Amino acid sequence: VEQHGVVDGIYRLSGVSSNIQRLRQEFDGERCPDLRRDVYLQDIHCVSSLCKAYFRELPNPLLTYQLYDKFADAVAIQMEEGRLVKIKEVLKELPAPHYR
């Protein structure tokens, strides 16, 4: 996505709905669509939109409900070094599939 798009705001802009659905169907069917196809390179936002939808539709978020408060506390730390240390500590608490 970052290689083929304007990085600033690329994850905030939505792709064309029909392209997003086409890409979703390819992932559901082939499980490995060619993201270098013109249709996706011309609408790189459809790739980022589908990625956001995937994470939004997970039954338990990637960073889990159980660790939400710890993540919120970690990112609120003002000093960057301390913030990074705390975030790494919380990441180690994630269930193995989420951590991977």
C-alpha cells in the first residue's frame, strides 16, 4: 500500500466499494490475490479499506478487549522511551495468535 500510494492519509481514505468487494472475493476464493493488478494499483485505497474492514470485523480485536486499558495507559505516557517500553510489555501479554 505504501509503495504504490500517497502515504499521507492513505489509511483514512476509502476505496471504491466495488473494488473492495472484488478484492474481498479474491481473498475468500484464491486466498492470495495479485495486488499488482491495475485495478488495485489504480485504487490502492481499496486495499487499505479491506485491511481496515478485516481488523474491524475480528470477533476479538487484535489488541484484545482485555488489554485495552493497559494499551491506553501505555500510549498515554509522555516520554517516548518509557511509552515504548510499556507498549512492548503489554504486547508480550497478548495471546500467541494475536502476538504473531
